[in-house]
Amino acid sequence: MSAKTTELTTAQTQNTAEIKALTPEWLTKEFLKEHFRNYYKNPELEIIKFEAKHVSANGESFLSSMYRVKVKFTNSLEDSNDKQESIAHLIIKVAFSDEDALDVELQQNMYDKEIEFYGTIAPQINKKLQELGEPQLVAECFGVCKTRRIIILEDLAVKSYETQSIQRGYNIQEAKVILKRLATFHAICAALQDEQSDIFANIKSGHFTRDMDTFNNIYVGNLEVIIEVISNWPNFTVYAEKLRRLQNDLIERLRQPYDVKPNQFNTLNHDDLWCPNLMLQFENESIENVVFIDFQFAYWGSSATDLHYLLASSICKSLRPHCFDELTKFYYGHLIGILTKLKYQQHIPTWSEFQEQYHQRHFIAFAV
């Protein structure tokens, strides 16, 4: 064997060892087969092979590590004993171990919430979407493992979904497509709660709900830095003084918009709705569909929370804030339309009522 061949063989062996080292022990054919058999409702399904690539590392993701997995499997054809080979492209999310987590209690709360969302709630959202003749809103889930805190999702990138740059933001046409989908999501979740009063019982903690204090010090620190910086800017003394007066009340002001008011329109909020968590599918440079990802911070409350978060964080800077009234009214119109189609039994807010709960939560936009 030549020296060059020996070097090549050694390199291939090292690469294989590195790939195996990056693949966790639990990610096996048996693990995939169990979830695929359950998803496809076929006890005869077999996994031929799979390839896994670690696509995030500790520090790159706040709560989880992710793997991109390509699975080749055999499945029975409908009404036939014939076998058909198929390929599935997956994103598998797994919570960090306790020793790697930035905040163990936060991780347990947030990740368990997302597992419940994909395992229990997402299938019911999908059923409502089918009834409405609407395209998907959330990634297809192939299964969850509660003991290991694992979520198996379709890889949306294979279907040409992508995120938009936060630096660019959305123009008004793109924003309206997204808001239409957001209104559909909010209306469906409100209808589900109307039918099953306890469906969101375990999904309550948002960024600043009163049981959550993880981010308090971050926002207090950010405000201190802002005050320090603008204090040195010409003609900004008046603003620095206003922000200093806000310091003692900051956390309470952040919490108030998250308080649930039973007489207002409430639904499930994503509560982290900005460019990185919106997967967009384009056709001829126009958005064809939108899928929401990452539901760790979902909580029950006024839909105005998501509206402020999206508009303040992700709309093109040149459109802020003068287009907000137009976009809010657009969202409201579609929300009412879907609630009506779903035969929602609770009070549907008038435009003036919705405006009131929206304006009561303006501080969210400041925080974002």
C-alpha cells in the first residue's frame, strides 16, 4: 500500500470516528424506528441507514443542541404488502444536559413546554388548518421523547424554507403575509381553548409573566448601559433622565402587558416572534408560506403581545412605526374572519376593543 493510500485511509478512518463522536449514543436505528413506526402507523417499517450532522453546539443555541439527520427507510405501500424505500430529512432537537444548561430550571420549563406543544397541541392545530384549507403553520413532528427531552421535526430547509435577515427586515407586503398567518394561528388556538378549556394549562410562562424572573437582570443591565451611552450624546440629556426615572419600575412595566385580562381576547402567543423564528417559503420572490418555529416561550395571553414583538423587531426600519396602524388593522381583519369561520363561541372583540388591548401593551415594543 502506498504512503498516499495509507494517508487517505487514515484520514477516512479519522473522519468516521469524528462523525461517530458527534452522534449521541441514543441516536440509533432502533430509536428512529420506534418513532417512525409510530408516526407512519406501520409496525413493519424498517430503517435502512441514517446520516447525522451536529448543526449547533453549546453556546450557539440557548436551550438545545440540534442534529440534521437524513434517514433512509422502507415503508409499506397503502393497501399492499410491497415495500417502498423513502428518505426523510429531519432536525432533531435535544435539551442540553443539566451541567451544560445556562439555567436548569428555565430549560426544564421551556423545553418541556415545547415538547408538549409539538407532541400534543401541534397535531390539533394541523387538524384545524386542514378544516380551513390552510397550509401548514408549524413543522411536522415525527415524535417526541419526554425522558430525554428530544423533539424530532421535519427539516424545513429541504422544502426551500429560509429565514429573513433581521438587518433587512420585512417590507409591508411580506409583513401582511406573515400577519395573515399569525392571525390564523391565534384564531385556531383560541378556538382550541374554547373547545378544551385545559389544553394550554401547562403553557403559561412567557418572557415576563409574573412567575418568570430569568431575564430581569438582563433587561435592567441593558437599560443601565443605554443610559450610560446616551448620557454622553449631545442633546440627549432629557432622554437619559426619562430612562433613569424608569429604572425602578422597569420590571413591573414589563410584567403588566403579560397579565391576562379575562375580558380581553386571549390566545396562545409564540412570544419570540422575530425573523430567526419565521421560516419563509418563496415563489417568484414573494412569500408563499410561513412556518413558525421554536415554541419554548409560548404562553397564554393577549395576542397583542405577539403583534408588538413582531412589528417592533422585524419590520423594515424605514416602515417603523408609521405603518403599524395599517398592519394592526390588517391583522385584526383576518383574525375576525378566521374566528368566524371556526364558529368561535366567545366574545369576538370589536376593532376599538382590540385597539385598547393593543395600546395597553405598547411597552413590549419599547422592550423589544
